[in-house]
Amino acid sequence: MEDKDDEIEKSTSKFANLAQESVMEDGSSSCNINKLIEDIRSIQSKKDDCKIK
């Protein structure tokens, strides 16, 4: 039973570290949210350009 507990603890720690890394600056989640924000701003800018014409 102790081996199984150790395995679960190691697995949990691994995923906790991966999650932490993904939300750090330049992590995958951080990069994805920044890209989404850029895309939304680009779309808004295009809409604003159409209104001006």
C-alpha cells in the first residue's frame, strides 16, 4: 500500500509542477492567454477600421 501512496504522491507532485510551469510567464498557458488577447484586440481594431470608412 505504501508503494501505491508513494506513486500517487510523485504523480501529484509532477502534475502540480507542470501546472505551475504552465502559468508562469512564458509558460504555455500564459502564452496562450496573451495570444488570445492579441487576437481579440486585432479583431476589435478591424471592426473599428470598418466603422471609420
